Amino acid sequence: MLFLKLGDYEGVMTMLDRTEEINEDKKIFMRVLVTSDPRSPYFSASDVRVYADTLTNLFPDSPYAVQASVVAGLMEKYAQSAAEAEQLSVKLSELNDNLTGKDMENNSLKEAAEEYQHINSELRKENERLSAQERRLRRELTDMRARLEAIKEIDLQIKQSREGGRE
């Protein structure tokens, strides 16, 4: 049919509804073809099965009955494949969302790690500064103790010399 070759699915369906010149089994088979083409606005795996079953039941000896059954079988496989593809697409989308979430989490952890490394570096610097200050203060304290001991020694000598001079 020229309409079918041109992709005029609506024209084919209209012609099938109006013409009396085509045998009924051929009309049903043409409906099978129109509804089995994914480009057709009438595309429907369930309609293909209905038309194929109708053709087989009403015209079991028709040369189109076997072809319609084959097309219906292929459409069932197509529908299963499409359903599997949809499930895989959903799974892939979920995995992508999960991966995106993990990437975001990973980036957040990276940022936190970098921040902690920066804080750790600052704390090390502060620790080194405080350790140096502590060493300096210990030296000063040791120095002051030594001076204090010297002052005590001098004070003791002065005290002894005063006491010695009174005798």
C-alpha cells in the first residue's frame, strides 16, 4: 500500500474504514502493520495482539494469519525489551543520582579534609610558637632563679657581715 510506504498511517486507517474493495483479512493485517510500526501514531503492542488474534480467529486459513502472529510475537518481544530498557533506564538514573550524591559527599569530605589540614597547619604553627615561648620563659625563669640565688647569697653575706660587725 502506497499510504503505508509514505508513512501516512492516518490515511491507511481512514482508507481501511471506508473501502470495501479490500478483503477483511487483509484489512486486519494492515491494521497489524500500522499498529506495529513505532513511527505510527497508532503504535501499540496490545493492539497488534488484538488484531492478530482477531485475524487468526476469524480467518485461520488466511495467508496473513501466520504473518500477523509472527508480527504479534515480535511486538511482544519488543514490548518486553522496551519494558526492560525502561527498567534499566530507571536503574541507571538511580545509579547516576546515587553517584552524583556520592560525588557531592566526596567533594564535601574533601573540602572538610582541606579545612582540617589548614586548621592543623595553623595549630602546628601556634604550637611551635608557644613551644618557643615556653623555652624562652623557662630560660628566663632559670636565669631569674639563678639571680635570686645570687641575691640570697649576697643578702646572706650582708646579714652575716652585719652580725659579725656587732660582736
